[in-house]
Amino acid sequence: MNIIQKLSTGLFAMTICMGASAADTAPKLTEKQRAALGICNIATNGVYSIAHMHQTNVSQNDARQEVKRFSDALVRDFGDDEITALIRDFWQQGLTEIYKFDIKPTDEQKIAFAESAAYEAYTVCLDGILDDADKAAFIR
């Protein structure tokens, strides 16, 4: 067996062991925590898309129309309730805030801007839904 095969076999075994170990120590999430993650994933994906549109020179009016399309699809797929209203409001606020910033000059900065907007959105979303005790499971 050559050195590359030995290294790849060792890395594969180590990855399996690390994955099993992580699964053993991962916190068990409550139904509320799992629901918050799902809601915030949807909200954050929308904010990322808005930031991407802005950084690729899509006008705010065109982005607003796209957010309306997202919102209509959300209501069609999940119904018009408190949760979908929360997500739609989150997207509207994201649209308003994101378009206050300048378009970044380089592709790397544009990507960083969109990723930063998504990270901030995820954090704000979880903070708005979960109390401190529920958030503690994510901080371990």
C-alpha cells in the first residue's frame, strides 16, 4: 500500500470516528429549538438572497418584486399564519437594511457581505425566537 492510500485510509477512519464522537456529544434539541432552526434557516436564506441580489446590481425595486415572489410561495406552501408573517417581515426588514449599504468592489467582498448579512440574520432570528435557556444548547 503506498503512502497516499495509507493516508487516505487513515483520514477516512479518523473522519468516521470523529463523526461518531460528535454525534454522541451533540446536544439533544427540543421541538422548540428544532422549529426555531427551521424558521431561521428559511429567513436567513431569504436574507442571503437579498444581499446577493444587491451585490450583483439588482435594483431595490426588482429585489422587492423577488421578495414578493418568495413571500407568495411561502404562503402558498406553508399557509398564511404567524410564522410565515414573521419570515415575510424579516425579509422586508432585510431588504430595507441591506440596500442601505454600498455595493462592494471585489467578488470576495461581495461574498463576504452576503455571508455576513446571513450570519447576522440567523443570529437576530434565533435571538428573537428563543429565550436564553433555549439558546444555551447552541453555545456548548
